[in-house]
Amino acid sequence: MVVECTSFGVSGIDAYKVEVEASSRTGLPAFDLVGLPDAAVKESKDRVRSALANCGFRLPSAHFIFNLAPADIKKEGPIYDLPITVNLLRLAGYIQADLSDCAFIGELSLSGDVRGINGVLPMVIKARELGVRRIFVPQQNAQEGAVVDGIDVYPVKSIHQLKTFLDGVLPMTPAKPPKTNRKAPGSFAPDFSQVKGQLEAKRAMEIAAAGGHNILLIGPPGSGKSMLAKRVPSILPDMSFDEMIETTKIHSISGALHGEGLITVRPFRSPHHTVTAVGLGGGGSGTIRPGEVSLAHHGVLFLDELPEFSRNALEVLRQPIEDGTITISRSGQNCTYPCSIMVIAAMNPCPCGYYGDPKHNCTCSEQKIRRYLNRVSGPLLDRFDIHVEVPPVEFEELRKTENAESSADIKKRVDAAREIQRRRFEGSRTTCNSKITAAEFEKFCLIDKEAEQTLKRAFDRLGFTARAYDRVLKVARTIADLDGEKIIRAPHVLEAVQYRSLDRKYWSS
């Protein structure tokens, strides 16, 4: 006798169908699992048999064989406990229901309870695409799966609950999608109105948010670099539904949802500078997992104390920042994760932090300063569109009683600039000014004669690289959008150049 039911696996951020086939034959009692299972899948037989015994189900004395098809893809994790259990109960005659329109995923405890797993959202999406009408998932993951329309997601607490429902004895209600808790503009706890002074840095943050530009903040300790960075999500455009789904899928795979439903607020990830290259980029010795760069997808990756990060970790960022994806290769396995992010980095101008500070004496030698700054490679530095100094805040600024401009007011200008870009790039793969390709420059970055001459003088005098030239032009395009101008003019170029001069000041030899 052969029975089968549908389950799923995850590769990258997408799921694939797994047919869990089972057969029994007379002979010595045995339990075999085939279909390229990893160690966690092989252990399912012990969990399942113990769970069924502890729940009072008696299995016949037979040789059971389970096949996880397709057999040429490695199956990972404990997610196949539930479909294996269902097939065993069918072989033993405990379940008679037609399961052709059903799918099952979940881990079992030895007592028969169903435990939460990672990656439920992409699996539910794939199930809907394949026409599955009902999918049974752990109760902890039900809210996550319920955000997908067109499929009933049933929360399962235990084997007994599932069996009584399939037998038609007790009803089970599909999970309802959670209410969208999208925060209203300006309702974020960290607000730009709380930042005293720093008008130039705030302006640079607004430009960065308006064009999706990466930004590097340079200043002494206590000048407010981290404070500024943490407030950037409050001025970024609201997430679209597709962005919410894609971001939630990544967090689902990594196990970072913690029972929540859809992610509706742009992520803000701030890894410690001791993070490894694997922690930042993703990977692992067994299952490949997304790193911080992917967990920040459609949001902000904040790297505080940039030179303190290991060189290997920082170099992992170079290609993902450029391409918006990261491919992780391991023996016999490749995974590509999206990482369309805005990178904000902060650093001191020297090891002690007070180089150029008028009120504190710098104790660093010139050699120590150069060694410290050279921890950030030139190619990585070139990937920051904006460099801005964040000076110490004066006492008078701190004592001012009038409120600074709020995040809600800044966000209105950012949204208007992003709407201009949305219409500009409609029909293309480009989403914002920071993503303009070389082939699109002549079409989208039109400049007048005066602006062209200004840009040429800056290029010659400051020794810009070709990449820095592109960055200046992209930032100027964003500044023009904020001003509502179709043509890039000289003032736009001058302001954009101002945000590139710092690398010449600090990194010149």
C-alpha cells in the first residue's frame, strides 16, 4: 500500500514542492527514510514514533519506507515530521480522509504537540500557486501564513487535534490574517524633531532617503551620528505590499518573525562590529541562512564604528550593495538572497575620535590616523554616495526650546521626490536614483551647461574616480527632484560635490 501527501521545502527565499510518499510491507519492523534527507530529517522517525506512542496510537508491525521526492534535492530541518505522521496514521488506518487538496508542515515534540518552524510564508505562497486549498501549519506560524490570500491556513496544536478535524469530529477554524499595523507617518518613536542642530547632516539624510543613497557619517563621539541614523526609517516611503511580502519571507526563513504576521515597517538592522563575514552576508556550515545584509532588505543597514568591522566582513558588502542581491555558494548548494538596502555607516575621523575637533586635542599620530582610515577600502568607500561631517553640537543649539522639523514634514518631501522617480523609471527595473544604470545616465541625468562646467572643475580638482563621478551625478539628480526641477543645475551639482569632498580630505595620502 502506498500513500502520499504534500509538503514543501525552502531554497533561498522560494519554496518547492515535496511529495512525502509512504509504503508498508510485511517483514521485520523497520522505518527507512530516503530522498536525500539531512540529519534533522533522519531523526524524524524517532520523534514521530515516540509522539504517536505517547498519544496512544499503535502502529502495525511492518517495514515502513518513506520517500521525499524529488530525491535529488537535499531535504533539511524537522519540517517533515507532520506529513510523515499523517502518512503513518493513514497506513495504520487511523485517517481515512481525502487529503489530495491538503499540505502539511511542522515539527513534533515527543508528546505529540506541533512546534513552530522557519520558512512558513514562502511555503504557503508556493502552496497557493500550486492550487493547494488547505495547508496545516504549527499554531505559532499561523499568523505568518494567513497573510496569503486564496488558501486556508489551519493552525495545528497537536496530532490529536489534527486527526479529530480530518475525521470530521471537531471543527478547526482557518487562521485570519493579522490586522495591518502600519504606522502613520510621523508616529515613529525616534523622530528628527528630537535632534538638536545638525542642519547639514539632516539635509544629507533627507537627500539620502529621497534617492535611496548610501551615506557615511564622520564625526567625533557624541555628535549624534547614531541618533541621526536611527531616525532615517521615519522618513523613508511606506512599504508596498510586495515589499512587505518579500521582506517577511526573508525574516520567516531566518526565524526572526517570532510569531508576528506581515512586516509593515522598513527593517533597521544594526549589527555589532564584531559580526563575522557569514553573519553579515549569510551562509553557515549546514543550512544556508540569510545574513544581516538580507534581513535589512527594503530597509536600512546601519554600520556603526565602520573601521572596527573586520576587513573580510566589509568586503562582503561590496557586490551586494552594487547588485542588490547576494549569492552564497557552499558545497553542492547555492542560494541567492535579495538585499536592496540603504547603507548608513558612521565612524570617527581618527582612533581617539577628535581629529579636527576645535574643543578637544587629538592624541593620534598622522600614521595612526592613516592606518585607522585605511581599514575602509577605497572601493567600499566609493559605494557611499554621500559623505558628511557631523560636528559636535554647540551648547546654544542644545538649549533651544523651539522644536526642530519633524520626520512627518521631511517625509512629505521625500515621498514627493520618490513619486517623481517612480514615474520616471516606470517600466524599467530601476526603482530610485541611486540605482540608475550607466545606460540610463544620458536619459535621466540631464544637466545644463553651467552645471556641466561645475562638475568638470570638481572632477579635475578633487581627483574623482569614475564611480565617484557617477555618485555625484546621482545625488545631484535627487537634489533636483527635491527642488522639483527636471534639469540638473549648477547649485544641485555644487551641493552634491560637497557630499563627496570628505574622502579627498581624509583619505588623501
